Amino acid sequence: MKDIFFSVSDGYVVCEVDDESYTCETSEDIVACLQQNNVTSENCEIMASSSVDFCEEEGMVPGQADELIDDALDTLNIEAL
């Protein structure tokens, strides 16, 4: 089981896959990160930091981080809990 953890830092979504960290600017970047690590809805557990909910404190538009993550997960047909 792969552990996926999303957070926000300095205006970017940070995607950690099994303790490897990727800085993502777009939903396409998140998709590429997840594909590169062979993440599927069957083999992962997805978690998110509260920084995603309060991404405006890290230089993003309110709700932007959630939107980018949701778009990426929808593209890959991965359901987050």
C-alpha cells in the first residue's frame, strides 16, 4: 500500500509518495507524479495536511489546492476518502 500525502508550501502542492517529495504547480504535475509512482485507487491511501484547506496562507487562491488535487485524482479515476 502506497502512502500519498498532500500539503501546500510556498504556493505549490507538495505530493509525498512513500516519503519521496514532489513539488507540483498544476494538476498535470500531480497526475505525472502519481503515474510515475504507479499509484492507483487500489494501491494507495491518500491523506492531506490542513495546509491544503488553508492554501491561501501559502500563497495560493482559496480552494486552489483542493481543486488541483481533485482534478488530478479525477483524471486518474482515483477516489479519495
